[in-house]
Amino acid sequence: MIDTHAHLASAKVLPDVDAILARARAAGVTTIISIATGVEDARVCLDLARRFPDVYATAGIHPHSAADYSDESMAAIRALLNEPRVVALGETGLDYHYDFAPRDVQRTNFAAHLQLGRETGKPVIVHAREADADVRELLRDAGQGTSGVLHSFSSGRALLEEALAMGWYASFSGMVTFKNYDAEDLVRLVPADRIMVETDTPYLAPVPKRGKQNEPSFVPHTAARCAAIRGEDPEEFAARTTENARRFYGIE
């Protein structure tokens, strides 16, 4: 399997990354996408991808860090995209729940990532929290030339339908295993060739690992729950999401 979204550069993860990756391999997780949240974070992700053949990196500025957006920071992100082990842009998007950065700055940052994705052909990893209307508007403005994924999807049906109509993917995290998860119809809505799974390490550990720090070895639990929701064979679902992830990220 592939964990399509893990923050291996997180201070909670990085000190134990060797052991965490060993446990992932033992669990059958063959590839991990290490997701960046800023320029320096992206450089750490790239270092990890150079060290470990089963790790790939992304480069981008998270909405929580959107105040760091500048021409210089985006030039650094653009340069990182030239590295062969950097496979996507992000994590970017909008977060109106925490509002750690002003909303207009978040929108500027997100729009710049979408434009860069269009220019470079790199897929964009999108975080959307309590900002569906503005995410939909910015996706529309970006147009059909931009591809991406709504990661750890927990937003509304209208955003999902609009993104899917544009050919985007959706990825689901351990939230699908929680008792209060009430969006099973959205898990079923995603076409079979555009659904992916992730951990969002170190957050959102799935049942039966709830309460522990999340890690890539836990992603099979999320995949099994998604398969059950969709009424599909777990092994076939795992194989298909792996194929989807390889196609999305351009990984052989």
C-alpha cells in the first residue's frame, strides 16, 4: 500500500523516522509521500526522500503558514519542484477553523499554488476546513489545467462533486473509522479510479489505534474501513488505491 499523506518532517515524527518506516514496511506499506507545510519543511522532506527509496516528497506552504507566503518563498517552492523526488505541490489550501493566517493571505497563497501546479503539471494537495465556498471558487478560477487531491476529506458534498467533475481525486484518513463519522455516502461517491487513502501522520490515528500517535503502518486500517463502506473486497480496494496513488504522483 501507499500512505499518500504523512508529515514525516514533523517534530513528533522525525526523531523516530527510521523505526516508523521499518514498521510501515513490515505492515506492507511500500511507499510514503512526505508532505511539506513550508519551505524549510519541504527541504527536510526532500532530505528524507533522498535517504529512503520508499519516501517521496512534496513542496508547498500550508494555510496555517500562509503568512510566510512571498515571491521568494514561492520561488523556493518552484525550485524544489525540479527535484525528481518531489512529486507534488502542497500541502496548501484554506483553513477557516483555526485562522492561523489572515484569510486573504490564505487565498493568495492557495491561488499561487494552483497557478504553479498549472504551469508545472504537478498535482496539488489541498487542505480544506470550513472554507468550502472559497475553495470551490479558487478551483474554478484555476480551471481544468490544474489537477489535485482533496486530502483527508471532511468537507461538504458540493465541494467534492465540483472537484470530481474537474477530474480531481479525494483521499480519506482515519476519520472514516471514528464512531461519529457521518459521511459514508461521500466515501461511496468517489470513482474507483480516483480514491486514495492516507494517515495524515502524526494526526487522526484510526480505530483500533485511536489515541496513539498516527504513523504510516496504520493506513491499512483506514483502507479496510473504506472498503467496507463501499462494499468492496479489502485486498482489491487496497490494490486499486495503490494504483491510483502511483498514477496521481507519477511514481513507477
